[in-house]
Amino acid sequence: RSFMNTYWKKAVCLAVSLTLAVSVLVGCAKGEKKNEEKDKETAMGRYLESDMPLPEGTERILALGKLEDGSLELFGESGEGGKRVLWQSKDQGESWEEISCPDIMKLENSEYLDRAVISPKGDLAALGVANGEEKYALFYGGAGESGQKVPVELPAAEGGNENGISDMKFAPDGRMLIRDYAGNVHTIDPSSGQILQTYKGSGEKIWMFEVLDDKLLAVTETQVQLLDLESGDPLDKDEVLEEQIFNGEGIKNTSSAGFNPMVFLQGKEENTLFLCGRDGIYRHISGGSVMEQVVNGGLTSLGNPSLGLLQMITLEDGSFMVSCAIGIDYQLLKYTYSPDTPAMPEKELKVYSLEDNSDIRQAISVYQKEHTDVYVNLEVGITGEDGATVLDALRTLNTDIMAGEGPDLLFLDGMPITSYIEKGLLADISDIPAEAGGQDGLFEKVANAFAKDGKTYGIPLGFRIPLFQGDEETAKAAGNLSSLAERVKSLRAGNPEIESILSPADAWGLLETLYRLDCADWQKEDGTLKEEAVTEF
């Protein structure tokens, strides 16, 4: 069988493109706007993001916790063979000192840990697989102790399905709560595994929960419930909290691989909680009518689509620390209030994309973090919420551009770039590939794909390299579609019993793959379509 695939190669880093573009494109009309509004009072005060150092050698964070005495603990894995280490910080995360984690959680005893939590008293709990076993188990122990595997006898799941533990939390008093596969939350004795209490709320499966002082926050498919931690009785419904949880960006990400769609934190003030998601960090008083945004996710790494949340704690100075991963890089992010920083950046960079794109959002997040004085405003032409078509979106964009209110930066996927060049709507950005090429090197033919008369109007941010794998004769035949088709017919005639000659073998898979190989020859120099080439394809 022969295989066809495509490999992706980044030609220009998106974040670099934004960095360079802001100096070139921003501000034609912005200066006038700034002058018009210079007499207006600027609201001051914003939380700024900074990176905190990870303990030496740490490449994966399993748990972050704040202890009763105000010190911090971090449980992580190093890059050297996956060694697991428990660290302590007595200076609010500025430096870390290694302490001994429970023996049961060390690599020589547990080959894999999925997630972990640290109690205010310094106890650890983790979900993982013990050496020589296949099923997930709950491990528990304190720093320097041997620890143990906790034998929890869970009730049978519906339909005779196997039940198990999917998540766990510590209450402020050290009690442990677990959630099982069936969507029930239980309080257990971590030393014996005995179930002390079961919370079922409305009877719906609970898929996310948090302990907030003397309350249990339980999120089901349809509602957010607050239960009394002692009695299990339902408390008054908090509609503002429910709306934020279900409508926030973070809820669109499901919990997986130890990450959470949202993380919650009990505030120092009574009935006050904080929640952190893709939208940012919010403060809310239980039963209140306001959800106050204290950290704008759009101005920080929290808005990065590749971010996975682990835990959030508050530090002694009132700042927030969030443990997370951006892509495969684990990080500690600190959010500190700066009274002298404008609440919103005074500069604005307008970016337009016909469709939403996670690569663009990641680039914006990286750029935003490095340039706290610039607000990157992404406008998406087709959101799926207003019924707008491609023509509608392009018509609106063209109107804005002609009125001088268009974006500073265009992502041209799906747009008539040739028409825009001919109409003189695009600026010459030749210095961007020149500077990027000087740093890392670019493939000139790719970077200059939209150059005309010595000027560059658009830069491809990536390209695909076609790859065909098979025997030598078939590989040679893949040089064009006609010879490939003849070769496939020949192979089929000689191998009638084989299910498929090519992979992908379905019509749509072949269409998508072969279209990419052939479509470059479908356009004439004047931009019109070569109908005979499409017909032949």
C-alpha cells in the first residue's frame, strides 16, 4: 500500500509577525484618535502577568498548594527520568527548596500519575497507576512519609460499568472529597478509604466540583449547585455564578490529562470566591448580582487557546498564582496589581480574520504578554452567530477599509488578496520578511509568494510539503495525477484481493490530499481559473 500525507512547516512565527507588524501598521488614524481623547481621564490600575521560576529541573507540575502557615508547596516531575519531587517555598514562590514526597508517589513505586492535590496541612493525594498494575488508584501521604494506596469501595456504576475515581480535592480542614466515574462526589477517610458522605445534589451527574470553605460547588450538565458541606443540603441558587460558568470561554474546554476548564478559589472575605478561566479571573460574592473581572484574560496568557489550567492560589500580598501548561510547557504565572498601569492599554492593534483561528489567538496572547501597552483587538468576520456569509463579511470589511476604519493587520485566508493588491488596499510590508529572514532565515520563494513590483503585500505563515511513500515505481508515478492514476489501475488489476491501493482510500480523503498537490496550477497569471485544469483533475 502507498501512503500520502502532508507535513507542516512554519515559515514565519505568528508572534514575530504581530511584533513586526505593530511597528509598521499601527497608528495611521490612531494618533488622531489619541489626540481627540487626550484630555479624557484614563482609568488606572490593572493586574500584570509575570513568569515565576519553576523549581530546578521541573518540567511537569502535578500540584500547587498554599499551606496554613502561608508557605507554598509544589509537586512536580523533573526532565531527568521523570523523577518526582516535592518542593517548598517560604518566600512566595521566589525560590524553592526540595523536601521529600511520600514514597508511594515516587517513580519507583508509581509509574504514572495523572493529577495531584496538596491540602492546607501539607498532605498529598494523587491519581495514578502503581508499578505492575493497570488500574488507576488513589495514593495518599504526607511529606516524608511512606504513604499508601487508598482502597476506596465505590458503589457500582449504572449499567454494570466499572467505577473509579476521576478527581479529588481537599477541604480546608483536611477532609478529602473525590468524584467517581458515575458523577457522584464523596467525602472519604483518606487513611482507610471509607466513604463518609455522598453528595448527589439534584441527581444529575457532577462533572466538575470544588470545595469552597463550608460549601461544595457542583457543576452538572445543566446547572451549578451549591451544597452544604456538612449536611449535603442544597443552598440558594446563584444565577450569576451559573451564567459565568456556562457562558465563559473556559467551559468550552473539557477536563483532561490533569487539566481543568476552570479553577476556583475561596477568597479571604466571607462568601467571596474567585474563578479563573480563558476569560480571566473573576471575583464574586455568593448570591450577589455582580461578577467582577479582576484580570482580563484577553490581555494575558489566560486567553491562549493552548493553555491548560491546574490550580490557582492567592499569595500573601494579594496577588494570584496560577499553575498551568501552555502547549507542553508548564508554567507558574503570577498576577500582581499595578496601580500605575492603565486599566486598558492606550494603544490598539486591530486584527481581522475571516474565520476564527487558534494559531492567531495564540500569537495574540504571546504578543499581548510582551507588550502590555498594546491591546490587540481581534475581529472575526464569520462567527456563526449572526448568519453572515463570506460575501457579507467581505462586504462589511471592504466598507470599513474604504472608510479608513479597517484593521491594521489582515489574515488573508479565504480573502481575494490579488484584488486587494490591485486596488492598492494593502501596505508594503517588505521589511517584515527581511527582518525575520535575517533572524531565522526564510524560504524566499514562499515568503515572496505575494510580492509584486518589488513590494511584498502578504506573507504566507506556513506551507505544506507533499510526501508520497511506496515502492520505487509507484513513487515515481506520483509525479503527476495522470501517471499516478495509471499506476493505481495497474496495481488494482494485479491485486484484486487487496482492500485499497492508496491511503487515504476514500473519495473525500483523496480529493483533499490530491487537491493540495494539483491546485497550484489551476490559476492563470491574470488570476482567473484554468477551467481545463480543473476538468482534468
